[in-house]
Amino acid sequence: MSEGYRIANPNLAKDGWVQIEWAEHHMPVLISIREEFSRSKPLEGLRVSAVLHVTKETAALVRTLKAGGAEVWLAGSNPLSTQDDVAAALAEDGIHVYAWRGQKPEEYYWCIKQVASVGPHIIMDDGADLHAYLHSEGAEIGRNVWGGTEETTTGVIRLRALEREGKLQYPVIAVNDSLTKYLFDNRYGTGQSTIDGILRATNILIAGKVFVVAGYGWVGRGIALRARGMGARVIVTEVDPIRALEAVMDGFEVMPMSKAAELGDIFVTATGDKDVIVKEHMLKMKDGAILANAGHFNVEVSVKDLEDIAVRKRIIRKYITEYTLKDGRRLYLLAEGRLVNLVAAEGHPSEVMDMSFSNQAYAVKYIAENKDSLQRRVYTLPRRIDEDIARLKLKSMGIEIDVLTEEQKRYLSSWNLGT
Ligand code: ADE
């Protein structure tokens, strides 16, 4: 059983504490849940293992679970996204952190194994790599898990596939599917942090650029909205006719990637699927085109194809790799094709993670309280909890809303009252 921690540098803890303080200052809903957890200790004596991006916001979450009585193990959910100073502060705080920035794939999976090996009661995941481990090599451990949560669209897709095949070992709360998660985190969180990542990596001017967004789910919408807000001419590519139609009526140009490839200055993938930008597209791109990914895994831009068609490769800034093609054209890949917002920037702002991670905290509590009645299925948190989080968030922003009168409630629940 793994009890300790493995991080880059314990001496960074002092810097990490300041970052955590900054995040917590901007996460009032989660902090109010922490106060409630400190009093009621809903997780007393529980082992919680998490695979989440190790950021200052995740620190606020795991410290909340600890305040609720849990012992927490934490591994990163991407080899390049860990904030090493935050990891050091968490280790100092008694969280068993297994994460450092710049992991090799085998180190990344080793860390996941460490947090699984403690035999957790409840697990939290972002992308479902821990869930996948507990359903394959680690199935023996998975059989004793009470339940788990999943943070992101990609992870929920993997878990629903397990559920469909009748192989899900324990109940899962799809935190991603709470309204107070995807409507805000996926749209405004990724919308802003993806642009932030591109800007920190490149310092280019967005205004006037042709900005191609692949995928018009909540993430793609957020990115398209923010890119337009900064003066880009935005093209959307889609495979779903309804989403494509929405993009058209939201005022974006819509076309296949094979056409957009010739026009774009900046490309961002946000589909959750593989091979969205491949060789045939790359060969049509303009000299200087920038390629970035906002989807969970590094499969959307085919890095292998880039490597195949390039005659020269060099790192020109921290998160920019230049690939020169045979005819001299240069393509620039950001963050090695991994989540540009978490690699080149700091992920979503704390204010939006406040809601996502309040859902995570309540989901863990929900599993602890309902473990005997939950089935091996993928659940969404009850609407009541979603609304509570929205109310708390509004309150923290000093915003009041109207309340229905009894008469109005009656009207809404009747069928016989017309004009
Ligand atoms: N996913 C996206 N942004 C994040 C953040 N700031 N912390 C943890 N996970 C994230």
C-alpha cells in the first residue's frame, strides 16, 4: 500500500501555498462547502483516490475533502499539467500526491497505480484513466470501490461505454453532466483558458486572424465565442448536422476541415475524437499555421502525421514546436498537441472551477451517503444539488433573483388556465 508522496520538489511548497490561497479566495462556494464538511465530517475515515489535474483549484477541492474527514491520494490527469509548487504544498498538507510536470507515459501510469493501490472507498477522475485501470489491470481493487466521479465529457463517454457493455463495477456520478458544470466550465472555462494558453504560448494577435474551431459542443462554443470576441474571423467544423446548424445560426462560417485547412491561421480541436487534423489537412495549411488542442487527450491533432511529413523539427518557444515541411512551409504545434489550456496556461479560472469542484465535493458526499442504494450505473447529481450550487454562486456574486408567487406556481402546474 502506498502511503507517501512523489513530487518534483518539496522546496516549492511556499510558492504553492500562495497559489492555493489565491484560488480559494475565488472559490467561495467550495469554501462554504468546506465549512459545512468541517462541521459534519461526512467523509470521516474514508480513503479517496483522485486523478485530477494538480492545480491550485484541485488543491482547494482535495483540502475540502480532507476537511470532511477523508484521507486523500492524488495523481495528475495529464503528464504536462501538474503545477509543481501546488503539489509540494499539498504534500506538506498531508495529501498523498503522486504528480510532477513533464512525466513520461510510464511515470504517469505508475502514479495512477499508486493512488489506486490504497484500496479507495471513493475515487474521482478526470478523463477516466483511473476508472479504466480499475476495470482492467486493477479490477481486483475496483470490485471494492463504493463509487466514483467523472469530471469531463471524454471520461463520461468512456464510462457510458462500460455501462452499455454491462461491465461497470461501481456507480459513477457524471459530474460533467451537472448544469452548473458543463454550461460554465466547458463553455466559459475552456473558452477563456484555451485562448489564454494560445496567447501565453505565442503572444500572437487574435484580431483579424482566421480561427478554426473543430467541434461545436460546449467547449467548441466557448472557444468560438471568445475568439470572435477578440476580433477573429471564426470558422467552425462539425460532423453533427444539428450542431453545425446552430453554429451557422450563431453567425459562424461552417465548412469541412478539408476546406478550412486552407484558410485557417489558428486551429483548435475540441471534439473528443481522434484524427481531426491529419496529414491531408496539414498538407493544405498556410505557412505559419498554429495548431492547438483543447480536447482531453492528445489524439485530435495527429502528431504522428506531423512528424511524418516534416523534414525539420525544433522547439522555438517553451510550448511551440515548429515543423518544417518539404516545400519550406512551417506549422506550429502548441503544447505537443495536449490540452493547451492546462499545459501552456493554468487551466480554467478558479471562479468557474468553484462550481465544477463543488459538484465534485457533493458527488463524493452523495456516494458516501447513498452507496447502499446506488446501482452500477452512470448517474447525474440530483437537480436540487445543481440548483443549490447555482444559488450559492449567485449569492457569492451579490446577485438576487425573483421568486415565484404561490399564484404563479399554481399557474405553471395547471392545464386549464389559459388567457
Ligand atoms: N480542468 C480545467 N481547468 C482546470 C483547473 N484549473 N484545475 C483542475 N482541472 C481543470
